[in-house]
Amino acid sequence: MRKILLGIGVFLVVLVLAAVAAPFLFKDKLRALADKQIAQRVRAQVQYDPANIGLSVFHSFPDLTLDIKDLRVIGLDSFSRDTLAYLPNLRVGLDVMTVIKGEEIKINSVELERPDLSLRRLKSGRANWDVVISDSAAAAKGQDTSQVSLAIKGWKLTDAHLRYEDLTLPFRMEARGVNHSGSGDFASNVFDMKSQTTAADLDMTYGGVAYVTDKQLDADVTLNMDLNKNLYTFKDNKIKLNDFPFSFAGAIGLPNATDITYDITFKALETDFKTLLSLVPGVFTEKFKNIETSGKVAFDGYAKGTQTTTQLPGYGVNLVVSNGRFKYPDLPREAKNINLKMKVDNPTGVTNDVKVDIPQFHLDLGPDPVDGSVAIDGLNPMKVDGRVKANVNLAEALKVYPVKDLNMRGQFFVDGVAKGIYSKTQMPVVNAAIRLTNGYVKSAKFPAPIENINLNGTVVNTTGQVNDTQINLPQFKMLLEGEPLEGRLTAHNIDKPVFDTNVRGTVDLTKITKIFPLQGMTVTGRVAGDIAAKGNMADVEAGRYQNVVASGTVKANNVTYKSKDLPQGVKISSGTATFNNNQIALQSLNGTAGSSDFAASGTISNYLGYLFTPGQSLKGNMTVNSQNFNVNEWMVDEVSAKPTATGAKAPAAANGVLQIPKYFDLVLNSHVDNVTYDNLKLTNAQGVVTVNDQTATLKNLKFNTLGASFGTTGSYSSKDLAHPKFNFGLNIDNLNFQKAFSAFNTIKTLVPLASQVEGVFGTNFSVSGEMGPDMMPNLATLSGKGLFDIVRAAVNQSEVMTKIASLTTLPELKTLLVVDKKIQANIVNGNLVVQPFDLTIGDVKMNIGGSNSLTGVLSYITALNVPTGKLGTAMSSKLTQLTGVQNIQGTDRVTLGLNIGGTVKAPVVKLTSGSMKDQGKTLVQNVAKQKALDLLGVKPRAISKEDSIRRAGQTAEEAAAQAELDKKQQRIDAANKAKEQISKGFNSLFNKPKPKPKPVEPADSTK
């Protein structure tokens, strides 16, 4: 006995030591193995913290348990924004001996606590769960596939959330509170897999129709797994949806990577009507166990055939209810005589081959009978033969079947028959009447009660032709929380309706949208109106509005509108509109758009064509005033066309392009006290804006900003949202150089020297090009011309002038003062070309011209005419070399030619020429004109064949003399060419004719 106790003690000590040592001995090894396997075998982003990996021997003894917390698996490419799996706690049971020996590690079990799994298959057939690289594919890459093997004998999910969506069908399933466990020997090729599953909440939809909603699931299933044949056969199984039990027989196969074969049948395991009743929405509650029922149910069906990416297997369902009855113990009425026969059959699986036959349906809701029948053959086209007839007291119906938080009253009558073909061009012969007397509806979801509902109407079609349908609603009345609403409607000829309608009353939009929710939109406020319309839609589409009788008045108070496309929202505080056939007259319309206020009045025409005929424009002439308008809130992404502002708070800067509505033809006489555009504040903006064909044209628009006055005439077009075009003429007075440089990126790039200038200027400039995605000009596309009127400009601490002063030994050039000087400039393909201009600095005469590029590269030529005595010895020596004149100091003045290159921050100044003559102006003009010609692509004069023959016999001296003559001739040719072009005007010189734009196809919808 002592030896036995000693042996047990030693075993326990060894076991405890192993439990303590295991995490230290194997944790790093298993972590490295997991990293390697994920990197080699998983096509997805796997995110986890190595600190959240643990190892123990107690949870699944004798196996080692690898515990990983907060692991995420995120897809790639099309699924890069999808989380395939979030696993708060993943436990993997590993065969301890394979870990110790370091051989192929076997995974024996997997446990998931509170997993969130989202499985998706796209219309293309791609699935987000296809992330594991197969053994054969890994082996083909030379990877070791023998380090890990699946020998799973058990698995478990606790409190799982599962989502499955297959867009190829389309089918969607979601289950919450799922508990699942299973067992089976996956090390074998043929074995039985047993599983138990419960779900607290199960939903299933197919083709957008919800077939299973808020159901409880309890499934106990045994499948025979033949992994050699990929064949899975149902053995003992029982599945319950709420209280409805059924089972499967047969098999499911996977013959290849994409197809699924079915040969299964299913049937109800009980015939009690109560089990079927548990599937009815709203019935299966705590009170369900006490419900009184009687009647029988028969339910069975099949699925047979192959499911591919293009079709389903054949299927069928049979349901028979005989003499059903139910009564809630705390309600006074019962539903009885429930009889239903339904057969759905589609042996081919082709959607259009489906047949639905319900030859009998009857029930008595208390004393009120409901009868119906329907037969459907195919879907496109659909053959229909059906009838429904009911005369129900709604208050009595709620005494039979409880609906939580719903209160109804009134007598509802319907009697309708339909027989024939339903398609895009046909409809069944229809004769239907509907009537509701003294109706009342109120619920928790729709708290605004609808009272005193009285309506009666008919829908009749005697021929089966769509346009022969006649709708007649001679009267409808109701109260929306005490607000009356009444009217009438008659219409026929559905394709181009002939209508006669009248609606009057007050509608609280807040309450009405709770009753009839608007997807993605929020509408509030009150609208009162008295509207009448009579005519033919064919006349509306043809613009024959004189044939349409329309009149009325609408008053709006505190109406607000928000949507995904308009998150800023629009609010109409008050407004009145009267209208006739073709025109709406707006009076005192006041409101806000986002954070911007507006007040408007004027007329809107062609509103019928705009509303009912795609492609027709809304026309109008409006006067719009605003105290504060924020343009930044109306910028949109140039690709998605969605607003970039996501809330009521205004963005700090513009972020997107301004989109002009497509089908607007408006004239807006506007005056805005304050405008916010990007980081600018504009004041006293006024002028005329016309909007037409996605183009806004500005006429005499004036405003003040940065202490200067601005005037502009031009246009902006957003036809091509990725490349919006503009063409503006600008007239600016008294703009400060420093303010302009700080506020405008265009100035920073095109006139970088402005950062070193103090003073005031004006300009009269025309410019065209494209706007970038931030509503700033795309400088590479700019072309333009104009005049800069410099009132006063002082250039201080300029690197360019400092280097000129140093090179010429003329210190007075370090500071440059320009007063009352007009400078002509052009923009060619984004390059600023400055035409030569004169300056006088003391007794130094200066002429400068040239260009700078978008990258900031300077290319200017400067001529200085200076007194010879001011030049130092070094400069005099250089001039002697350039001119060949030995006695430089013996002349009164000399002309220096300088090239300015490099950049503004790092300029390079070189002496290029010298002359005893005052030819500086001519020198600069010729070089500047040649630069302009270079930008235009004008080539130097070519040497003729005769010239080449003549020059072949020239001496070196003669050749040099001839070369000098050629240079002079080229300068003369270039000057003449420039003069010719300048005489035609710089607009034609720098703006080549553009081809006419191709016609743009109209978009499918209006912004």
C-alpha cells in the first residue's frame, strides 16, 4: 500500500510539474508555428496580439490547450473591408505527445466562445471564407505540409453570432445566441458526425422575401460523412423551428468545387395544428403554451437535383391544414374553420417553372369570414388565377389574434378577382373593390393615430391590357392627430395616365413619415395645401401644359429634409407657393441650407415636365438673398458624387468639387452678405448666376475679400465631375501682395516672388482651366492673359535681387521699389510668362522679362543700363572680355545682360552679355519673345540647301561672320513672328482653338 501511495504521489508531482512547465517549454514553439502556418496557408489578414496567446494542460487534459484571445480574420481584395471572423476566445486542443516529440502536431478539438462569423458569397461566385490554401497547393510551392494535421474529434461554439449571405441565389441567414457542439473522427474517411445546435433568434430571406423571422431553432442531427465520395447522408435527426418539428432523409453531395447535389425529402414529425401555428409571426410568445388549438397538419417536401452557380435543384412543398382552430385564453374571440391546401412544385429548379396552387383557403376571424384561392404558373410571365374576399371588423380581429402595441378599429371590406397573365406588357383581368369605414390605426412604431379613415375605391381591367386599367377613388378622408386630409382620384391608361385628382388638408410630415418611413431620408414639418390637377400625362411629356388643368396653394412651416446625399439638410422656415399649369410662384420662402440661410422669391416653370418626364429641366427666375452662405458644405467627391461634409458642422476647408445639378435651367439674382469658400471670407457678393446644362455662368458678380474689390464674369461646368472646367475674367482692385500670397495657392505657385513683396496691386485678367478635387485650379491646365497694375510694390530681402546686386557690385539693387507700373503677363499651359517691362532704380535703368514654371524654376532675362563708373574692377574686366573694348571706363554707360535661373529660394544669376549701347530693352524683348515662341512650339528658321552649299567653301572667319548674321536673322524672324502673333491678340496667341466637346449622354437620374 505504501508503494502504491508513493507511486500516486510521484505521478501527481510529475503532473503538476508538467502543468507548470508546459507553458514555458512549448509556448514560443507553438507561437512560431502558428505564425508560420498563418503566413503560408491563409490568404487573409490575421490580426492578434502575441501577448494574448496562452497554453495550459488543465482545460482539455490530457491534451494541451492553445488559447488565443481577440483574433480577427479580415479578407483581401473584394473583402478587404469585411471581417470574416472575430474570435474573442479561441481554444485549440493539441495532442500532447505530438507536441512533446516535435513531430506532426495533431489538432484534436476546437472551441469558440462568443464568435462573430460573417460568411459572404458574391454574385461572381467568390466566397470570403475561401482563405485556406490546400495541402496540394502548398506542396506545389515547396512548403512543408506535415507540421500540422486535423485529427478533430470534437468542436464547440458558445453564444455565437452567425451571418451567411449568398448573392448568387440570393439567400441570407442570420442566427444569434447560437450554441453548437459536434463530434466525429475526422482522421477517418468514413464516420458519423453528431451535432447539437440551438439558436435563440433565426432569420432567413430568399429573393428579398423573409421566410423565417425571429424563430428559435433546436436541431439534433447525425450525418454519415463519406469524405472519399464527398457524400453526406442524413441518419437520425430532428429539427424544430419554434414548436414545429421536422426531419430530413436522403443525402447531399459535393461532386466538385462549385456544385451541390441534393436527393433529400423532409416531413413534419407531428400533425398537431398548434405546431404549425408556432411559426406565425407574433404568435410564439410566453402565452403560446396556454393557447387552445385543434385541427391537423400535413407537411412534406423534397429537393432533388444539382445546385450550380446558375440554377437550383428541383424542389416541392405540400401543406394541408384541416379544421384548424385557436383561441387565446385571455381573448374573447377565436379563429376557427381554418382550412388550407397549398402545393409548390418546381421539378426542374428553373425559377420560371415554379407552380403554386392554393385551391382553398378559409378562416373565420370571430364572426367574420375570409376566403381566398390562387394559382400561379411561372414568374415571367406569370399566369394568375386568384380571388380574395373578406369583410372584417378590425376591432374584433384583435380579439382573436393579439398584435403587441397595435390598436385598430373600423370595418374593412375587400372583394377582388384576377385572372390572366402578368408581365411588363400585360396584366390579368381584374375586378377589385376595397372599402374602409370609420377606420382607426395606432401602434408603438407609428404613434401618430390615423382616425376617421373613410375610403372606397375600385380597380377594374376588363381586357388584360395595361392601359385599360381604371382606378377610381371617389373619396378618401382621414384625421392625422386632428389634422384633416381629404381628396379624390380617378385615373386610367396606366402607361400615360389620364388623371383627375384633388387633395386638400394639412399634413404633419414628422408623423406621416413615421407611418410611411422614407428609406435614407428624414422629413419633418407641416404642409398645408389645396391642390387640384386634371389632364393627360402625354400632354405633360409633350409640353402641352395648356391642356393640363392644375391649380392650388401650398404653405410650408418648419419643413426639414435630410438624406444620405444631402447630410447638410435643408429647412424651410416658412413659405407660400401658388401654381397653375406651368408655373409656381414662390412668395417669401425663408430657410436654411446646412448652416447657410436664404430668402427667395420668384417663379418656377416646367415643374410638371421636370417631375414626370426624365430629361426635362426645371426652369425658373429667382431672387435669392442670404446673410451667410457656406459653400464648403456643398462640395462633393469627384468620383462618388457624394457630399464631403458629413454633418451640420461646417468643414474648415473645401474638400471636393462643386456639382451643378443636371436638369436645372435657372436665373438667380443673388445677394449674399457673407460667403465662406475654402479659407476665404467674401462680403457683399452680388450678381446674376444662370444655371443650365450643369454649368453655372456668372454675370457681373462682385464681392469683397482680403480688403480688395473683386469682379468676375465667366462660367464653371461640372459636366465631367472628375475634370470640372472654368473660364473667368477677373477684375481686382487694391489687393495686398502678402494677403494674396497667403490666401491663393495659384499665386504661391505662379508668382512665388510675391512672398517677398510688400504693397498693393490690381489686375484685369482672364483665365481658363480645370478645377482640382479641392476646388482649387489645376495649375497645369491654366491658360490666360491680362494686365497687372502695380500701385506700389517694395521687394525686400529677395535672393534674386541680392545676387544681382552682388554680381554687378550695385548695392542699391538689393531693394526694389515699383510705383504705378503696368505689367502684361500670360499663362501658357500653367507657365507664367511676363512680358518685358522697364524699371528705374536711381540712375540704373532695368528691363526684365521671362517665365517661371509650376515647379518653381525661373527663366528670366534682365538688362541693366548703368553708369560705367559704378562698376568695379572685376565687372569691368568681364565686360572687356565680352565686348572686346579695352577702355570700358572711357564710356558713359554700359548695358549688362543677365540670365536668372534656378528657383526663388535658390536663384542662379549669370552675366551673359555686355554692350556699349543702350540696347537693354531690345535685348530683353527679343529673348522674352523667343521664350513665348518656344512655349508655342515655333521653330528657328531652317538653313536651306543653297545656304549649305554656299557655306561649304567658307573660311573659318567667314563662317563665324555668317553665323553671327544667321543669329541676327533668327532674332529678326522670331521678333517678326511674335509681333504678328501679338497683333492678333494674346488670346489667340496663347489659347489655341479647342475641339468641340463630344455630346454627353444624359445621366439616369437627377441630382
